[in-house]
Amino acid sequence: MKRALSWTLSILFHAVVAAGLLYSVDLPPLLPEELMQVDLTRIEEPQVITPMPVPAPAPPPAPEPRAEPEPLPAGAPALPMDKTVVLDDSPPPPEPAPEPEPLPEPDVVEISPVKTLPPEKPELAEDGLPKKIYVRNDGTVHRGAEARFGRALMGDYFSYSPQEFSGQFRTADDRVISIIDARNTKYGRFLIYDSKNKTLRRLKQSFGKYIYTIGPSVYADEPVIGTVTFLAKDDRIERFILVTDDDRMAHYPRKVHVREEEVVFDGPTGEIRANLSRPPYDDGHPGAVVVHGPDCVEPGMVQAFTRSLSMHDLATLSFPPRGCMGEDPSPASNAELVWDTVSAYRYLARLPAIDPRKAGIWGNGPGVPAAIRAAGRVSPAFLVCLVTDGVAPGDVPGRDLLAGLDFPVLWLITGSETGRWTPLIRTLEDLRDNGGRRFTVIVAPRRTSSEVLDAEGGRSSWVEQVADDHAALAMSWIANLK
């Protein structure tokens, strides 16, 4: 034990002595070896490097001689002002449907009978009775909290007047589809008129307020061949989705929002309430007083026609004849209608939004005789006479009154029997060729389906007047007036 302790003390003593000697020795610092000395004050001129010569680019090959382009076809000539034009608006013949290929007989082997699920038990409430189901008048079914929240949100907040559904809708390929409010007519519903296919159908309300179905004909609802789903934006109907069996793809026509307002002007016997319809944008458009005759016509039909005109940049002023605003409508006389038309034209020509140099009168069907007589008293900038089956040849004024029309007149003669207007056409051509009258005569026989021709018992259908063809043709003529 003593020997181990002495060894330990000896080791500690020598360690302390060695440490003291290390701290007492002063060694010189180790400096890095000098490897290179460079004189930084000497500046050498950079050596000029001669670039390699770049070969000159090869000349481009001579262009091959191009063939002369084929001349483009000449544009359609403007509507002649001193001719008689005969048009044909019959729809294109339908394409033959391809014959279906026979399907192969299925090779099915029955493995086991079809299994059915057990009947689902009704959901019970706290009192042990089945929960109540709330059913709305529009056919929408809700349960529990969905009925309390979803019904109030979708049914009350997002509520649009059915009048918003009617109007002119235009597709991406410039196809016009009209929704006509004919609920107060013999149709009893909204109508859909396709200006491309010239088809007329009724809309049947189906799933909720905004979804309607289309049947195979005017008065047939089954089988369903298409659907119309109205879509809203910013508190008004903006477009709808059209899906039919005739087209392989759906269409999304967008509504043309014309500007409409109710106005009042002074007539011979008092104030007259009228509807002013203007194009969607800008001012200074041509305008016309629309005269549809002394008979009382459903305002929805007239509105659909004036919207069609305003869609083509023609402002319109239409008013119901006297006696058509009360509970017992009584048709007015032609004399009263003439003087009301004169007052309406003077009011229209003074509106700041209308170009006074292009303010005219539009006679529609039975309103042609009154429009001619009113135009003879005020000499408008133009007169459009849309002669249809709704007016008889004997109702049109005679040669003497027609000879006094010294302003441009468009005679658009249409209907299913244009041959009965041959004497009138000959009179108009004689006054134009020999009397110097600015008459444009267009004969457009109607060859549409029987469902459109019989829309009002063989007379000219207001539905047909909504057709986009008449409005576009007349506006082309008005735009070229000088």
C-alpha cells in the first residue's frame, strides 16, 4: 500500500515539473515559407488575340414560284331599291337519318337469379313516427333542415319573374331563338321559336321553376325531345341551356337585353300609354312606330316582335289600340288608329335618343292600311308595310293614295298565299317604274310547317312575325337609305 502511494505521488510530482518547464520555454513563432514574390507595380500590355475568320453565310435559295390565288367570290349585292325581289324562306330539307347497324345477339349465360335489396325502412323522428316530407308546388322535395334552409334560400331569394324568361336569345353561331310569352293566349304557355329550323314548340314546366321540357309538336308534350334550363345572373335571366335530340351538342343562347320602358304621350282624345323598346347600347338609332292593327293583340306577342326589331338596332314605339285596356276589350276603328299613329310618330321623332332623320312607321299585317294613311299625313323618313295573311287585298288603299307616298317604302309581302297580291304588286311596280316612287317590293312566300301557319286559325301568326328574317331584312333596307 505504501509503495503504491509513493508511486502515485512521484508521478504527480514529475507531471507538475514537466508542465512548468513547458510554460517557461519561449520558442520562436513558426512563419509560413515564402513561396513566391510578385512585383505588383509592373503592368504588362495585354496580348492581342486575332479572332478566327467567320465563313460568309450561304445565299438563301431562290423562292419557288407561287401559284396565283383564286379570286374571291364577289360579295352579296346590296338590296335593290328599284326592283322586285322574290325570296324563298323554306327550311332546308332534313338530312336522311343513317340506317342503324344491326346489333349482334348478346351471348349471355345466366349464372344466378338477380338479387334485390330489402326495402328501406323509413327514417323515424323522436316521437317514433316517420319524419315529415315538405313538398313545394313546383315539385321540389325537401327533408328536415334542408327544407328549412334550402327552400328559403333557393325558392325565396333566387326568385325571378317569369316575364324575364321571354326575349331574343342568340347562340355563338349567330342562331336566334325566341322565347315568347304566350301564357294569356290559346297556347297557355311560353313558346320557343327557332329561326334556323323554323320550328315552334310549347314549353312545359318540369323540374322546378327554371327547367322546361319540349315535346315533339306544338300541343304534344310526350315524348320529351329536349329541355330548356334558364340561368340567371345579376338578378335577371342571362341565358339558357338548350338540349334537343336533333343536335349532338348543347347550346347556350345568351339573351339580348334590349332597353324597354313605358312612356306616355298626348293623343287626340287623351294620354296614350306605349312601350318604347331600344337597342341594348348607344343612342341615335333609327326608330319606327309599330302599328299592328285595330284588333286587341296579346301584349306578349307584340313585345316579342318589337324585341326582335330592337335586337337589330331599330327602336320601336308600340301602343295598344283604343278600347283594349279595359276589362271588356272592344276593337278600335281604323280612323282612330290613324290619328293615334300620327301622334305616336310625332312623339317618337322628338325623342333625343332617336335619329329624327330616320324616324318612320312600321305597318304589321292588319295595321298596314292605318300605317299607310298615317304616313300620308306626316311624311316619315320611311314606311315598312309587312303584308301578311292577316290583311285582305281590299283593305289596302287604292292607287291614288299610294301615288302620294313620296318617301321610301318597303313592301314586304309574305304569307301562304302571295298570289292574291299580284294586282297590288303590278300597281306598285308601275308607280315605281313610271311614277318615280321609291318602292322596294320583296315577295317572300312562307313555306313553314303547318303548326306555325295555323297558329291563329289560318290568319297570319304573330309567332311567325317574330322570325329573325323579317327584322334583319328590313333593317338592311333601312340602313341603306339616303
